[in-house]
Amino acid sequence: MSRMGDTGNAGNSGTANLSDTAQQVGQNLRDLGGQVRDSAREKYEQLSDQARDYYDQGREKAQEWEQGIESYVQEKPIQALLIAAGVGLLLGVLWKRS
């Protein structure tokens, strides 16, 4: 009979250990989930900043081109008009063919 009592205590102890282990695993998973969330947020912010920088650079470049074209048109208006007409004619021919 003493063996049955020992088995009962061992069973309760095993259940307690299993419960503790399950709680630790659950806490570890919550901690890991928090770390993943934080890492994803940091990466998102980094990529967002990088995209904003690329957008700003592209916008500056487009403004530079616009200013260059405006100055070219002001300096040589007839040549600019002929170039625009030629490009329009070329695009019209290509569009009609397709």
C-alpha cells in the first residue's frame, strides 16, 4: 500500500510539474510573439522611412527636370514646339499601327 501512496504523490507532483512547464511554455510564446511584433514594427518603420526618402529624391529629380524643360522652352520656343510636334506625330503613328 505504501507504493500506491508514493505513486499518488508522484502523480500529483508530475501534474504540478507539467502545469508549471505549460505555463512557462505559454509565457515563452507570449514573449516571443512580443519580440516578433516589435521586430516587425521596427522593420516597417525602417522601410517606410526608406520609401519616403526615395519618394523625396524622385520628386526633387522630377522638379529639376521640369525646371530644365521650362528653361529650354523659354530659350528655344520654336525648336521645343517642333520637337513636341515630332514626338506627338511619332506616338500617333505608333498608336495607330497597334
